[in-house]
Amino acid sequence: MLSNGKKKWKDLRHKSSVRVATLSMVVMLSALFVYLVVVPVVSKIGITKMVQLSNGSLVLSQWLHQPEPIFLNVYIWNLTNAGDVTTGLDSPAFSQVGPYVYEELTEKIPVKYKKDSIVYMSRTNYQFRKDLTEPASLDDTVITLNAGLYGAVTFVENISPAMVSLINEVLPTLFPGVDSILGPVRVGAYLFDGIVLHCADAEGTAALVCNALPEHAPPTIRKLHNSSDFAFSFLSHKNNTLQGPYEENRGLEDIHRLGNLMGLKNKTNLEIWQPDSQCDKLYGSDTHIFPPLIQRTDSIAIYISEICQVLSLYFEKEEYLQEFPVYKFTPSNRWLGSVANNTENACYCLEGKDHFCQHNGVRDISQCTKAPVIMSLPHFYLADPEFHKYARGMRPDKDLHTSVLYVEPQSGLPVKAAKRVQFNMNLRRIEGFQMVENISEGLFPLMWMEQSILL
């Protein structure tokens, strides 16, 4: 079923992407092709003027209103041996389900135009694409880790380990019917609709937990409208909410800085990683626009907000897409290397959160997500063998599981791109919490996501 769905997805995605590409973008590409191929000697000044985010320009209008479709493809890891994992008899075995496809519609709302930058807010609306998801459905049920419950327990443990045992008392109130940390969940609830934490009738310890949520809960836990209940979901906090303000370079004074992020929430540093370090610097493109006249020796930096990090991409080879020559850029294999293999990653290692710094292919991003999340590449691509030994069913493939950018080098136009990240939790036995007292311990994969664009 998955293979047929995957083939249908590929066919539909290609047809859909070609169909919805805007006429203005096609005209821009065609004009550029004539400009570069028919006219042998091209003026760099002409290219520069064409791509700058200048007032009233077509490029600025398209940058603000995103003419091309962006798709979010979500793959969930379905646990096939929950009983053995719960009792510690075996490590987990997984099957991949999905993709569950959403179309991202992003709008940038200008706040202020500066001499060489623009300050804006960003809002993204996620629209479920049933046609690209079938035969999968949001009503599918998967077996996975109850991430909301497990995250709450680790939060209590960090505040006061002695209070962990009290969680056992409040579970019937907050999560009625839940008798295992590993269990079934509807995909639609897991991603957007939410898994409910029942606080309306909470008393005693349960009421204390509920009262602490508004101030201490991560963004993935939200209060339900006109209700005392809360809900956990992975993506609802990103849907149709204003993000920012961002400040981005317009390329008017230095075209090589076009699209580079200069500020976020009125700050020039992320304030996530080690202070005053390279890891904590805010820079790179938001992936919607890049400088023109790209050379093979250049590196391209993109900022990925979901992991609060800048990803550098490097030239791999030249290819042809729809008869246009493009450069293919991919990350270094050392991007998620251990500190021993890549000393530049040391500034991602925070006190008390540095265990995974000794391993290849994984990184603790809990300081970014405000939840106990460990990131990796999908299927633990480039990760240490111990992660594959624990989480069985991974099938890493560079072409499918690493980020990639195809860019037309003269204009800097991104012709095809994919950002890919996997989210995991470090499943372990927590003293006093009965649901995990015999659990098989290891890095537990939850899902992986791909943001893709094809002009």
C-alpha cells in the first residue's frame, strides 16, 4: 500500500508543481534564459537590478506573497512491537507511514522598509492535501510514544525529581483511558487537532499541573478555546500564527547579502546556543530568495527555524532541470558530526544537555523547542550505528533523507529544494514514573518532515 501511495504521490506532486507554478515565475525564468544564452555577454548590473527587493518590483511582490507552492510532507514512525518495548524485552521496530501532505501558504506582512532591509511578520497557513495523501488518511491510527505525556514527566523531573511519582496519581484525570506511554493515536490529532489534557475537572495535584501549563508548557501544548482543557500536537502552534518580526537584507547596497536574515524578534543573535558563539549567530536565507551570480566555490546558508540553526550548503554538481542548468547544493556530512569529528559543533553543547554531542548524526534541540526533542536526519542518516541498532526499520538514503537545493546560478532562483529533519525523544526509565519502569531505553524516532518546492 505504501509503495503504491508513494508512486502516486510522486506523480501527483510533479503534475501539481508544474501546474501551479505561476505565469510570472515562468516568464521570469524564460526571460532569464534568453538573457543569458541568447545574449552571450550579460551585464551583472542588469541581473542585480532584476533580483533586488526594491520598492514596487515584481520580485518584492512575489517574495511577499509566495507565488510558488511549498509542500510539507510528514512521515510518522509506527511502532510494531509496543508490548515488548514497554516490558523491556526488545528494542522497538518501526514501519514508516505517510506522507501526510500539507500545502504551506506563507504571507510576509511588511512592518518597516529600511534603507537596505525590510522588517516583516510572517504567517503560514497549512492546508491538508487529501489528493496527495491518499491512500493514507488523517484518520489513520499509529502506535507511538505519547510525546505530550512523556514531555510533561521530564519537565516535572527537571524541576523536582521527588514530584515525579505524583504524576502516577493524576494520569487518570489528565489522560483518561491511557494505560501505557506507548499507544495508539489518530494521525490528525497527533499533527494538528491535538491530544486533549483534561483539566476541566482537575483537583489536587492534577490542578497544580494544569495551573502550571500556561506559564511553563512548550508551544506544542495549547489551551483550547472556551475550555479549561489543553491539547498537545506537533504543528498547530505554527498554523496561521504571526511569527517574527524578521529583518532581511534587500540587496540594494550589497547584492551578495540579498535575502540574508539580519534580525529576529529585534535581536541579532538566537540566544539559544552558547553565548557569542558562531552557533548562536543569526544569518542565512529563509530559503525564498538567494543572491545572484552564485559560484561553485560559494557556500549557501539557510536558517531553519524549527531547529534554531543555520545550515550551510556546498556545491555538489551541475545538473539540468527542465533544460535549465542548475547547481546542486547539499550539506556537509560533518554538519551533525560529534564534537570529536567536528570541533565547530562544540558551541551547540549546553551544560546538562551535552550527552548527544559525543555522537554523530544527532543533536539536542530542547533549548530551541522547549521540549525534550533530539533532532537527526531522517532514518538516522549519517548517525552512529547504535541508533540503528535500537530503532529497527530505518533505511537511510542520501537522495531521500538529506536536504538539497537546486539553484539557477545567475539569478539565484531556487528551482527545486527540500529541507528534511527527523524528530526523536530519548526514551528512558524515570525513577518514580511507573509507565517507563521497564521500558527499553534508547533514542525513539517520532516522525520526519520534508519541506519541498519545485518550480
